[in-house]
Amino acid sequence: MAIGMACSILILLWVQDEWSYDRHFKDADNLYRVLEKTVSIDGHLFQEAKPPTALSAALKEQYPEVIRASKYLTFNWSFQKGEEFIPEKVAFADEDFLKMFDIEFKRGDTSSAFNGPMNIVLTEEMAHKYFGNDDPIGKTLKPTGVTVTGVVKSFPRNSHLHFDFLIPSEFLKNKGFNLNDWGSHGDCFSYIELKSGTDSKLFENKIKDIVQRNSKNLDLKPELFLQNVKKIHLYSSGKFAFDLPGMGDITFVRLLGLVAVLILVIASINFMSLATAQSTRRAKEIGMRKVSGANKTKIILQFLGETLLIVLAAHVIAMILVELFLHGFNNLTGKQLFVDYQNAGLYVGLITVVLICTLLAGSYPALYLSSLKPLNTINGIINKPGKAGFRRVMVVLQFSLSFLLIIFTLIAGNQLKYLQHKNLGLNIDNIGHFTFRYGMHNETLKAELGNNTAILSTTIEAPDVFDADGTAQSFDWEGNKVNGEFYFSALYTDADFAKTFQLELKDGRFFSPDFPGDSTSVVINETATEIIGFKEPIGKILSSSGIKFRIIGVVKDFHIKSLHTKIEPLAIMKMNGMGGNCYIRMKPGHISSTVDYIKKIFKSHNLDYPLQFKFLDDEYDKLYRTEQRIGKILGYSSFLAIIISCMGLIGLSLFMIEIRTKEIGIRKVNGAKAIKIFLLLSREYLVLVLISIIIASPIAWFGINKWLQSYAYRITLNPWIFAVIGLIVLFIALLTVGLQSYKAARKNPVDALRYE
């Protein structure tokens, strides 16, 4: 019981943490993020987290239901501390943002914090980092020259919003950023606060076509919709372009919540089995109590009270185990979970768990023992305690649950392994990358890096290769059978992109410095050729925003997004200007020295922002970090589930052996061999375990298939894995029951006959 409770409490801590995101805001029920959706001509749904920049101000101005509204943009920006430039997370927002999200000021106040475009608000941690114990108010931060007007408390960890510095959005306006642009997409989030009592669905219908009304020359008709802030963390993963990273997934929250409940149920069933197995030892006690005047209710309360005491003791042990293993569990989940002993809700939850476990574990033994007839118990006349059907159902139930956990854990592990080793169509091994914004010309940087013989190839590209949001561009072409443009995923790069990532050309060529006209050329993938419908696409024209692009090549399909989504039509175009993501393919065995050389080159340009060098295979692994962690939690949970189930099986086998002790003695006296008695005692439970496998297999097949459908690329379920896991579970059950049966079969029959 203690092991089961400890495991469940740890999992429920994770579930509660995920569920708590953004629920601490005072007006969370009225806070919404405004999103945009568009249906393309081919029926593809595009959903974006960042609508036009002009939207938030327009909503506040035009609709009385909106009492506050704010833009929200984030950048990685560098500030100078001594001679060092340190990258920090900077957010730009409007004044309403401070009130909407309960920004708590430690120094300064809401009314003066954003009274000028060159103001900046920073968190307590950043204030101490840059100014030590000095008062930062009125001081400036280099190199931007912004003035500190406030110090605020950092947002709680369980929020989708995080920043180190907060600057008025007017700052961007002074830098040439158009804050009233209805044609922009992917620049900033829009948050609104509705009046209390406003029906969000009705308001959503009122504003859904506001972008269409204010924008001209739209090829498609975008519609707006709302998302409450309490749903952002768990209901956004992989759904919206240009969204924040690190979102959770409601599917995993529900799954692990169910796992926690199942483990508690299995532990309670085992407790029940062990309690019932010992019932014959207390039968005379019950008889004497009944003869002495105790009624059925008192006996039930007595045994429930005893169960409650044992469960409370198990709970104390469980909390000790939780504290012992919490650090390791945090390392496993990547969180900073803790048990808040000052939270009244914690005690309500724990008391609820204790009471539920008490009822689950103690109800059947109490009801059974209270039903015994006093004269029979005093005379030692006890038939098989409890109903055999009930016991068998319990065995089938707990092993069905254990089998489900084990099979799902193995399938999830195989799917994750498949994702990590699937041929992506491009080679990401030994590729490092960094972002540079200004201060270096693309070709100059490539030339300097090319002087190192350990650098095989360099390319500059935008956006990130494994950018989960991606970038889209609409195209039309002659002969398009549908009256409208199609959206293609888009990459902007240089002539060395195909070489660096070792792409395979199916037709034509890639960009080349020998062809100046490549600035208006495009390379497409196989999926794009299928949509366009040209049998010979080379030389054909695609048009976008009035610009004509000539197709010069077709590359074989490759993945630039998570394998949750199918490969989309892709257009690769020539990148011009300065800045981007620099990808460098290095010789194996020379990685460390090459990275040092890259750092030296970067430092030689004396830029006012630091080098942030990453390896591409690590970035790819991050796409499936959540699945990795959930898989490990499920693995440990299924291991504990089968251990707890086997403990219950020991209890039931002891139960049956105890009530059949005289029968065993008589059989041995009449010549029964130990092997026959062993088979007699073991057969029933092995049959029950086999039944549980048969029942659980179709349920597992259905559930796993449904889960795998969330991946565009997935493994094929093999029925043999169910058979193999079933045999393993049967073998474990045989070992568990067999040991008890073997001991009973080897006993001296004289001892067995004297048992009663």
C-alpha cells in the first residue's frame, strides 16, 4: 500500500503541476489569447498564435466588452555587464499587460513603469544580477540606453509567460516597427481581458472577421477565435504556428492521472486480498464478539477502523518515500516539484486518498467477516471465505491493468525509438549552428569559416530547420484548377544548403553562384510537385505576391517539422541580406577544435551579443523530450504495477492454500504426488492471469492505435508483441504462485491433518 501510494502521489504531483498553469491569475477566467485560423483552397487548416499587430489596440477601441488589451512579443536580447554581453529574455508589451497579469512590483509602480518608450522593468533576479544590492531605479542598461523604472516579482514557474525584462511596445515603434499593421502575421501575441459575465463564444463570433474587414488584398479569409489562458499550456502543443515552446499536452495529463488511479486500485485490491487471506485466523474472534452482543455494523466499523489505521501508517511511509525519491523524479520529469505542506488543498487531497483507499481495501474484508455465523466460527466450521467469483474478478482486474501499463509502455518506447531513428531525408549528424543578427555579412562569415579544413560545409538559412512553427508562403501557378493560392512551407537559404544537409535531388539543380537569376528561382519538394500537377516541373513558374519564381529543381521529401505532422509542400528560395541561422557541417573527430575555431571567428567581429552555439541533433531530440519523459514514467509505473500485482497474487495463493490445508494433507495421504498438488494449486491462478491478458489485449490494441494516430509517421502494431508480453506476465505469475504452491506441496501431510 505504501509503495502504491508513493508512486501515485509522485505522479499526481506532476499532474497537478501541469493542470495549475496560468490558473493563479486573479482574472484568469476573463483573460484570453486571440488566435487566427485560415482554411486554404485545398482544405488545409492553418492556425496561428500571432495575429496582426494592430489587433489588440483595435479590439479595445471598438468593442466595449474588452476592458484591457495588450500585444506581447519576446526576443533574446543582450545587455552589457562590464565587458561582457549577456543574452536575456526580453518581452515587449502594452501598459494594460501589467494589470491583466497581476504584475507585482517590488520597486516602482504600475502607473509610472511604462510612461515612456525608453523605460524598462526587470525582475528581482535581473536587478541583483546587473546592479547588485544598489537601487536600480533610474539607472540605464547598455547598449540600448533604456532606463529602469520598476523591479517586479518573476512569474511563477507554472505560467506560459516568462520574461527577464519588460519594455513598452512603443519602444519598437521608435525603431521602425509598425504596430498598426493589419497585414503582418507571426510578430506578436494578442491578449484581451473581457468584462466579467461576457459570453466568450458570442464575442468570438462578433470579432471573427475583423481581420478581413481591415485588411485588403487577402487571398484567404482568416477568422479569429479565443483561447482562455488556463487552456494555453495543455491545449496548444503542435496546434498553432509561431507559438511559444515548451507547451504541455492534455493527453499525457489524462494518461498519467489514470495511471496514478490504476496503481492505487491495484494496491487496494492486494490489501483486500491479504486481509481476506488472514480472515480465518480471526473467525473465532468474530464469533465471540457476535455472541457477546456485537452487531454487524460494529464489526464492519471495527475492521474499517483497523484498515484506516494501517492505511494511515502506509501513508506516512509513502510520504517518506515521496521525499526520498522526489529529487530523482524531478530529474526524470525536468520539473521542480515539491510538496507544499502549507497548502490546505494538499491535506484535503491526501485525506481523500486515504479514505478512498480505506474503503477500497477494507470494505470487502469487513463485509465478509461481519457476515460469518457465530456458532460456525466458534466451532471452526468455515467454508471458503468470501465468494470465489469476487476473488477471481480481482485477480483478472489487477493483472489486466498491469498488462495494459506494460504493453503501452513498450509500444510508446518503440514509437519513440522509431521517431529518433527514422530517415529524415537530410543528415543532421555533426552539424552545429548559431544565430547572428547583424554585424557580419553572410558571405564574409562563410568565407572565414571555410578556411578551416575541419569544416566541410556552411549554409545560412531562415527560419530554423526544425522550427516547429515553420514559415508559410502562398503560391499560384498557370493551370491551377482551383481558383486560389496554396500555402507551401517555406525555407530561405543559400547555395550550400543542399550540400550541408546532404539533400537528394530528384530533378534539376540547386541554387548556384554561377546563376545570378537564382534570386527569383525556387526549389520544391516531391509533395509540392504532386499538388502542382506538372509532370515536368523544371522551368515552370510559381507566382507569389506578384513575384514570379522559376522552378529549377525538385528535392526528395525531407522532414523539417516533428513527425507528428506529415511532410507538407515545400518551397526553398534564395536568401538575401544579412543575418540568419548559420549551420556548419564538421568532420567527425574534430568537433571540439572546430567549435573553438568558430568561437574565435565570432569573437573577432566584436559583436554586442554572445555566441549561442547548439548541435542540431540535440535540437531534434527536444521535439520528443516530452514523449521521452512520459515513457520513462510509464516504464517505472508499469514495473511497480506488476510487482504490486504479484504481491497480491501471493496474498491470494496464501489464502487458497490456507483454506485447503487439510485437503492437501488428505490428498498426500492417499498417494498424490507433490507435482500434482503443485499443478492443482497453481492452475486456477494461471488461468485467471491468462483471462486477464485475453481481456486486456483488445483494449490495449484499441487504445494504442488511437494514440498512435497522433503521429503522422508511426510504427505498425505487431500482434506478436502482445503474445510475448503475455507469456512474460504468465511466467512472472507462475513464479509468484508456484513458490507458494511448491512449499505447500512439500509439507508433511501429518502437519496438514493436524492443522485444524
